Amino acid sequence: MDTIYRAKPYIPEVTHKWILGKYEEILQSGGLIQGKHVGDFEKDVCQMFNVKNAVATTSCGTGLETVLIASGIKGKRFIVPTQTFAASVNCIIRTGNTPLIVDVDSETQCLSLDIIKKSMEEAGQGAIGGVVLVHMSGLITPDMLEIEEYCKQNNLFLLTDDAHSYGAQFYNQYKDERRCAGTFGDAGVFSFYPSKIITTAEGGMITTNDDELAEKCRVVRNHGTTRNDGEYQGLDYGYTCAMPSSNYRMSEFHAVLGLAQNKYLQSFIERRNEIADIYNERLSKVEWLQTPFKDDTIKQTYWQYIVKITDGRDRTETLLRLLDEYQIPTANAYSPLCHEQEIYKDYLSSNGYENSEDFITKIFSLPMYVEMTDEQVNYICRTIEEL
């Protein structure tokens, strides 16, 4: 049996020739940055997810930052979950706002409407400017529609961190329609890091139905500048700097990789769900393990397959056995939690972290990537069944 990885990007061999051909065209043209292929990648995302605007960036982290700068909100507190990567918190701090790091739901590991409401009460009237909501592991939080409506009613800027959820879908039974991750709230941002659902090596994508916000994002990603218009086409009339910013542009090489990956997105997600189904079927019968939350109205992407130890056994000892004796690698995202990081000690919620502190030392992620074989998945299941 081949080596089992914890996560691994998949770039189908059949796409290599096309990718390399496009790279040769780019090298011959000299147009390396923010050109035709970036534009095509953005259009592709708009069509796939039925969203009006897509703005490519260097990463999900810079994309989150770009959106908050473009929002114009400063000096406000933003609700953000403790169960997330540092980028979700850092984007708030780096844009002149203050994070309020809060607990998450014990089952979904996402923010819930109830937690958001309690956080609003804690902060006081007018203190909260928005919410950075993370679709943990590719699960669109089940009360997403209620959260979206609540944010509208309370004039909260809703930014979804969709790093894990590229291609995830939410079925609205009241309207008999499916909505994709990246179409909720004011804007969403995807990640194309190698461990994510598709990869561009490094890269991110902002999605929004707000045309004005999208245009501001395009300015922010380009050092806050715009080119000046003039009387004669082809002449350089210089630029105007509208705001202090930095360079968050995507290269043409990254965009080509993204275009190639997009062609296989649905098959990638289907394979991840097939793997999850095998895990669910077999591991749900393991008495000491709890399988991930699942909702039939939500099509998950399963960035990671996260299970929870329920019988009190030592996690470190268990994971060491899996690795040393059976060559099965694991992970435990995101430990330590954000509120446990020393750098964020001034941003904690007085409501505490009962749910996240209970599960964070008990959860771990099993291998999940497109090229995994059924043989490998069943080997992992059999090993866990026998532990």
C-alpha cells in the first residue's frame, strides 16, 4: 500500500501539458501579473458560484484584510470564533479594529446565532461592527440564513472566512434553492493553499454581490491606487493613490493553476465525500469515537475529517500509536485555540469558552485528500476499530 499522507494537493496529470503550455505563453508575453488568466479565473468563480464579483488575491489572509479595509470600518469590535486559524483574527487587528474572540458550537465547531447574540449583549450597543464567520472544515453553519438576516437587521458587516469551503453548498428548503459558500453576507474569501479543496500554491479569492465593495477591493489589492484616465489612449497619465495599502495581486501562473483545478472541483468534492462516507459508516460504530457533524441540507467539502475521543483516553498516546505503529498521520486543527494564544489575551470574551475548551483536547483529523484509495481509507478504519 502506498504512503498515507495527512493532506496532499492533487494536480491531475492530464492537466500538466495544458498548464505548462499556458506558462510558456505567459513567459513569452511578459505579462506575469494580474492579466488575462487572473481575469478568467475570477470570471470562472463568478459563474461557478453564481456571484457577481470575484477578486483574486495572494492568499485568503490578505483577502480577508482587503475586504475589511474596503469596508471602511475602523475602531469597531468584530466577533470571531476561537476555533480558527490566526488569519481570521489578524485581519481584524491589522485593519484598525478589535477582535472579540468567542466560543463556538460544540457540534459544528462554528459560530451559532445564539453565540453571536450573546456576544452582542456582552459588548454593548453600538460596539460591534461585524462578524468574521468561519465555515469550519467546509461545513456551512446550519443557521447561516438566520445569522445573515440577524446581521442585516443589526447593521453588522458579515465576512465569511471560506478557506475550507470552496464548493460547499447550502440548500434553502424554503426557497428550494442551493447557495454556494462565498455568497453569504457582505463578502466571502476562499483559500487556495496546497492543503485546501483546490490549490494555486498560494492564493485567495474574494467573492461578493456588492459591486461597490468589489471595486474598492480591487483598489486595495493594488497598493490602493488607480490608473489616471487621459485624452489619448495608450499614453501613461500616471496614477492616483486613494488609500494606503499594499500589493495583494495574484500572478498569472497562480491563476492558470486555479483554472486547471476548477475543472475538477466537483469531482474533488465528490471524492472527499466518498471518503467521508466510508469513515462515517465504519467509525460511527467505534464506541470511543464521535464522527463529525453532518446535515443533509449542506454539501460539505471536508477540508478535514475531524473526530472526537469520547472515552477519556489520552489523545497524544493514541496519535503516536497511529503514526509509529501504523504510519497513519493525523492533525489537530486548531490547537491551541485563538483565545489560548498569548498574543490575543486582550481580546477575550467574558462568556468563556466551555464548548471549545471541552473538545479541543479530544479532537483530531484523519487523512483526507483526493488521491486516497478505498484500500487506504478502510485500512485506517480497521486500525482504529482495533485500537
